[in-house]
Amino acid sequence: MATGKDPVRSASAWLLAREQHGVLTRRQLTGLGYSEAAIRQRLARGRLHRLLPGVYAVGRPQVGADGRRMAAVLACGEQALLSHRSAAAVLRIRKPRSGEQVEVVVPRGQRKRPPGVRVYQRSPPGSFPAALRTRRPRRVPVTGPAVTLVDLASCLPTGQLEAAVNEADHLDLVDPEALREAVAHLPRRPGARRLRELLDATGHALTSTALERRFLPLALEAGLPLPTTQKSLGPHRVDFYWESLGLVVETDSLRYHRTAFKQAADKRRDNRNAQAGLLTLRFSHGQVRFEPAYVKAELRRAARGLTANSP
């Protein structure tokens, strides 16, 4: 192909680059009609900038986090997906840490290993049940939420893993039973056993915040059974629900309950629960963290009263 300007070809390249967070591959450029000489010329003139073998930033050398992730996926070849901590960042179930490598999963036998990218080999996503297959948030191809959580179980400490599971539940990406079923489809994948053990642990329930995770052991120590967490009651979702007792507990963090508007909404929710015959207890961040004895005493008192009043 000639190296001269072609407005249609150039527009197509820019459109594709925008869809891919500012990056293109050599293969995509040649597919659009750019010759090897044209690519070299644009590299020399600073219109393309090499990020990884066969992958270029378009227009300027800097790309954002999604651009770096997309570049890593493209450099790893067809069927490559972001995985592990990188997938979790795109799915918004875990915040990325400074200095973490981009992590990518490829089908078994695929040999590409771009510098600075951590590559795992796994069964291709097409072999998974539909519920486990690829997602494309922000146009970045990533492993599905359940597969991502299994992968995280192979590399994260327990607290971070539980937080990621809770956040995936909070965002409605998974629910506990569907996640358990998904893990059953991946019995030999690294992390599957550990995640299953976490889900099946006697004292484990999904909670959506660190405050709620701190509260749950107090409830168990007070002698209450394991509650249902993040239960929808009418139009609202409550933090902890004991159906057998008719008890609801809400844990009020400073972050989510400090505005007058939110406090008014909390009152409306409590009133609705009362009309349904439910007792609602509320505990603040400070009470859960610094007054655990008070929290446990209140829970025991409420449980005794509800049990005594039950028919």
C-alpha cells in the first residue's frame, strides 16, 4: 500500500483507537490498509508510539490505565483476557495497587509473553458455561466476575479476597449461591478450593462494607444464628436479617449515613420495617469498633425479647 494520506483509512484508525483506549496493533493497522513502510514512517514522526511488541499508542505516548490494560491484552494475542487483579480493577471489585503488573490469561499453548505483563495459561473461555464467560466493561475484555474471584483466591490474602467477594455481591455481579455453583464448574482452577472454603465457612456471610464484616463476628459471639445479609425487604435492602427472630440490624458507616438526606431515608426504612412487625437495631461505626460489649449486650437483649414474645 502507498504511504500517502487516506482520510477514510485515517478516520477508521482513529475510531478504532478511541474504542481501544488509544491503542492499536500492527495487525489492525495492516488490516486497515497501512503498509509496513507507513507504520515505520508514523513511528519515526511520533504519530505512533511503541508500548509493547506489535502494540502502539496513537497520537501521544501516554495512555491511561485502561489503555495499558488493553495494550497488554492485545499484545498477548487472540482470546487473551485481563485476569486476576487487573480484571478485578476493571470490574470495580478491587482497587488497583501501585506497581502491580497487568495480568492476562491466555489459552493453553499460546506462547506470547510481552515484557512487564504477567501471563497465565488456562482453558479458553469458550469452554466455560455462559455465566462464566467474558465481560467487556469499558470495552476491555476481562474474565467474568466468578472466574475473576476464583483467580483472586489464588493470590490475595483472606481479608482482601472477602472484600472483593462482598463488593461483587454489592454490585450485583454475583450472589452467593450462583458463585458457589460457578466454583463447582472450575474445580481444578487455582483458587477454586480456597474460595469454596471461604464461602462454606460456618461464620461467613456476604457483607458489603468493612464495618459490616466487623459486626458479623459480634452477632455470632452474642449467640445469634448466622443472618441473611443484604436482604431485600420490600423496596429496601437491609444489612442483616434474622427471619426467625423478626430482627433487622443496620450498621451505619460515617461514609454512607452522615447526611441528613440519608438519615431521613434510614428513618423511613425503619418505619416500614416496624409496620411489618420487625424490630430494627442500628449501630454506629464507633459502637461496632470501640464498644463491642455494648453491641453484643443489645443483641442478646433483643433476641431474648423477641424469642419471649414469639407465639
